[in-house]
Amino acid sequence: MTQGTDMLALVVASVTPLTPAIKAFVLRPANGGDLPPFAPGAHLSVSVQTAPSSGQRAYSLVRPHDGSGSYEIAVLHEPGGTGGSAWMHGLAPGAVLAAHAPRNDFALQKGEEGDEGRLRPLLLAGGIGITPLLCMARALAAEGRAFDFFYATRSEEATAYLAEVRTLGGTVVHDGGDPARGLDLRALLATPQSGRHLHVCGPRGMVQAVVDTARAQGWPDDHVHFELFAGAISQAGDTAFEVRTLRTGKTLTVARGQSLLDVLIAAGLDPMYDCRQGDCGVCAVDVVEGVPDHRDHNLSPREKAGGKTLCTCVSRAKTPHLVLDI
């Protein structure tokens, strides 16, 4: 079942078009055996072939672990991307791929007991961000737990898992690409409750709007959980920081809302990068001084705790200065 020390060898059991741009993949162990268990919100980091090299892409697991011996992921084909989704969409049943065992940076928080019983988790999805939230909703429904579920997409044609979301009691809104016609975030987030948790996944703009609205409405930061598929979002307390590049001797300033990678590119340093989403690890550099603020999905918890490596595409600094070995 494994390739190398920590990789899974998986065979594509089936490929199902969900929309014109989204396909679902059911994956089974290529050599038999059991698959590692996972909790809702987890993802697979899949090795994809992108010219001229390979990279890693994170795809959320859509169905809770049930011992069936399979994983399910769904992949949106992004023509303007770096090639990972095109490679995935080219796979057919029988293809074998490698993936790291599931990791969870977006764990479901079921909430605490309130005055009227256990508080209902709030699940908000946008586009392909439905994948981890559908896994959460399925798990909660299987436990007989109540939850609130909302899903925004451009159109019915572009909506993956539409029937199942509705069967689970979810509300689906089609905004035609205009967020003003989408979910009423102020209304949805108007009554924060201690112990009630918000989970959101989707495009950067939507996730940023949800996080900003939740903060403005008084939701505690530790009750707001998010994951997105296009770079890092601004977080409370983000400030500008300074970076010194050890090999070139340059000192650069990374502004709030600006990525370290973009600053390095603008300075003419020609850094390596690929996915720009914190998935692949191609942009990782060594940290000589300072404390990184890790926001990637590639480094292991141990690597993040060590603070010696940083993914420049999404991560920032917890200290005013960083020195990088570039």
C-alpha cells in the first residue's frame, strides 16, 4: 500500500463527472490492505505531474472514513492553474498515483453544550470548497447531530453534490458570480454564541469576507475555522514585516495583504514556486532568524514547530524580522 516511507500507492477505482469542470475520484489501495483513517476536514496531498516536474496538491476528502477501503476526492479543473488539476482530470480508472496519508488542518469542531442543548456547527461552502464541508455534514448527519449548512455557487450547472447537500438540509444559493447576490453573511453571522463554531471553505474572496464579517459581528477568532484553495487570507493582527535575504544581502518589506513570494519576485530574486497555495512545498526556504507564521498545508507539524523552514507563497512572520537563506 505504501510507496517510500510515508506515501500511499492508490489506484483510481472510478472517475465521475459532477459538473462540466469537476470530477470525483474514488481511490483504493493499489496493493490491498487498509487505508489510514481520518477525521472530517482532512485532505490528501497527491503527487501530480506538472511540466517540467512533479508537485503536491491537496484535495479534501469528501466522505467520512467508514472502513470501506476507499477515499473520495473531487477536483476542479482550472485552465489557468499550474497543471495539477489538468493532470488529475486526465486520469482514468486503473491509474496509480501516490499520496501522503491524510492530514487535517481543518478539523470539525462540533461545539459545546448551550442553554438549549448542544450548539449547531455552522458550515459555509463556496464552489469547490464544498468538499471538506460535505464530509463534515455527512459525519454530523450520521451521528444524528444538528448543523446549519449553506453552499454558494455560480449556477446550478456548476454545483457539485447539489442533490446531496439539499438532502442533508443544506441551503444552496446561486449568485451568478456576483457576491452581492449570494449568501447574506451579516444575517448568517449576526448571533455568535460561545461554544458555536463556524467552518468556511471556498475561494479566497468569499473566505476573507466571511472571516471579516465574523470578526465584525463578534465571533471569537478561535471559533472561526477556514480553509481555502487560493493562497492565504489576511488574519487578525497581520502586520508588515521585514525580510533579509542572506545570500543577496537585500532587505525587503512585506506589507499586510502582500505575499512574501511576490515581494521576492519583485526584487528580482527568481525564487522557486509552483502552486501558490501552500500545497506543494516547492517554494520552501530555510529560516536563519525570526519566527515564521506558517499557513501552508505542506510542512509537517514537526517542521512547523521547528521553525526552520517557510513556504513563501502563503506564510508570514510572527516577528518583525526574518532572515532567509536565499
